[in-house]
Amino acid sequence: VQLQAYGGGLVQAWGYLRLSCAAAGLPFRIYGMAWFRQAPGKDREFVAAIHDSTDYADFVKGRFTISRDNAKNTVSLQMNNLKPEDTAVYYCAARFGYYSRSQMRYEYWGQGTQVTVSS
């Protein structure tokens, strides 16, 4: 199984980025997919998840949108109105069945993509 995350970069505050994660080697449509992030000096935290419904951390509601394309085995995270506090390494993750907010429940992880938001 491979998860390849991409799309990170440097953006100014109030800007936008779109992250994507390509999955290979698993029956994608039955897996719950999620994005987590880890800022410097902080624990990794839940951002958003999707199966046949979606879930968002409170701090991204209204700004971020998670989506998936089961035909292309990809999950994306559209991030709008970015803030400096969104700066982190963003990871995609996959778990068999429904999604979870707990990172311990995810079997597979991508390598992470850096998002830096300047003020």
C-alpha cells in the first residue's frame, strides 16, 4: 500500500492550497480517508475525514473541504482562507471501513507534505 501526498507549499495568509493524496494497493472505495497535521513542537492532530460522509475539526470548518474521487483513488483537501497557524506538515491516512478522528485507528500513512502560511 502506498499513499502519496502532494500539493503543499508556501502561501500568504488568506490564500489557498489544494492538497491531494494518491492511494495505491488497496480497495480505495471501502477505506476511510483522513488528513492530519503536525505543527513544529506540537502533536499530530486530526483535520478532516471522509467516507460516504465527512467530518472536520472545528478549527477548519468553513475553510477546508475534503473530497474523494474513488475512480482515481485520490482524496483531496481544499484549504481556503489559510492562516499562519495552519502551518504544518499535512499527512493523509487510510483505514479499513469508516473514518475516525483517532490517528491510532489508521493503518496506512502518506509521507506528509509541508504547508507554510506566511503572515
